[in-house]
Amino acid sequence: MRLGVLDVGSNTVHLLVVDAHPGACPLPAHSHKVELRLAQLLDADGAISPGGMDQVIQVIHEALQAAEDKGVEELLPFATSAVRDARNAGEVIECVRVETGVELQVLTGPEEARLTFLAARRWFGWSAGKLLVIDIGGGSLEIAFGIDEEPDAAVSLPLGAGRLTGTRLPGEPPAPDDVRALRRHVRAEIGRTVGEFSRLGPPDHVVATSKTFKQLARIAGAARSTEGLYVPRELKYQSLEGWVSRLSVMTTAERAALPGVSESRAGQLVAGALVAEAAMDLFGVESLEICPWALREGVILRRLDHMGPA
């Protein structure tokens, strides 16, 4: 069947259309993405403003039209941290339902971590052994660890690259004092969770998902996206450590000129790099591999599991 996943995220609203059936690899058929930056449409009280809701509804209408045009049989709509953390999340969900007919499932942070872990497990397979999976989104950071398809530990922290940029790095480029303060904050937040994972033993394989990690790996020398999904892409801590200080003194335009860095994400790359560096350092990761699959694929795989054999 042709499935559509509608991801209302902190940075983008993304419709991914795939051809899929149980037991087979989902094949991407179409992608419709709009940069909305929902996390930046909050008012002073932490609510999504009326204007922000209007934008969300308009973009969802566009996604629904794209899904219809591409012959989607079933739509799986969900929202992540920008909606769940909004003070008026319930109002937003109801407004979307009334205006578009779409009933958004708001994922909790641990659910995000578990579904992303499932996608990584399926991509790398059982031979990868115990997996440590790290995902940096626009609003949150997810970390999961385990040997099965369901992780033994999964946490979500409010350390998304977009969230941190908007609240803690206002300068262009950011002031050195702000960068140092954010570095301390990120490491303190992640440091509180390390013990929960350490008791489970060392991982056999460490992987990362998300646009932030893909861009960091690319500027550190990983293969271009045009070389395909199946080319291994690695990010070494030593390379990342060197890039963090360089990125922090660049302007957004200078970052956008780096290989693999999109103009829309260049502004939040410093915050993302600080989170990636802290996670790798505190978990003792010298090198990790980039996983092409992430949360959206996890949602698709879980749905296919519930369908049962063809």
C-alpha cells in the first residue's frame, strides 16, 4: 500500500510518501516539505500564536493535497516537541482537526526515542549488537540504547538545535560568552542521564540520525547525499571537536556555504554541534555512523508491524 507520514516537527512539516507492505523495505515515492520553524512561532507565554496556527493549518492543507495527488491510501499524522511543549497544545490539535480533518498524534519524547531506535535497528540489523542511538531534532534530543527492537533505556531532553538557538544564541555570530554558557548547560543536562545508560554496559555500535548529524558529518568529510543511502557515513569526535570552535565564530551565511549545510539550517548548526559534541564526549563515543532512517521511518515500520503478514 501507499502510506503517507505527516510529521509536524519543530523545524518543518514534512510529508513522506512510501510504497510499503509487511516484510519489505519501505520505498520512498515522494517528499513534500515546508520549513515552518514552529518552535519560533510561540508567544511570550509559550503558546503557538493564532498566526502560527493559521500557518500550520495552511501547510497541512497543502500536505493533504500532495498526499491525495500521490495516491496515498493511509495517512499517519504526528507532532513532536514544538506542539507537545506548547502551552496551548490541546487547542492546536483541536483546531487542526476541525479545520483539516487531521487528528495529530502527539508523540511523547520517549516515544520519539523508541521509534527512532526501531528505525535504526531495522536499518543496521541484529549484527550491530547493542545500539546507542542519538537524534538531535529542532526541539529535543533523543537518546536510546538496547539490544532488541525496543530499547532498554530511552530519554528525551529539551536540547533541540532550533530551541537552543532561539533561546540561548541570539547573536550573529553568537557571543563567546553565550556559546560557553550553552556548552555548560547542554553538558549538565546530558550528564544527568549518562548513569542510566552506563549501567547497561558499553554499546557495540553507535549511530546518529537527524539533519544536524548529517550536516556535521558532511562538513567533516563524509560522502555527499548524492552518493546514495548505502554509502557508510561516519563522524569522528576528534573532527567534530575541531569544527565546533570554527562554526561558533562564523556567520550564518558562512556556515551555509559549507558543504552539505542548507541555508535554512545553518543558523542552528552551532547549537546542534555543541549538543552532538557533548553527547559523544559524555558517552565516550570516539566515532559514530549516520543512519539514513529516523523517526518517520520508525512510524512507518511500526504501522507495518501492526498490519501483520501480507
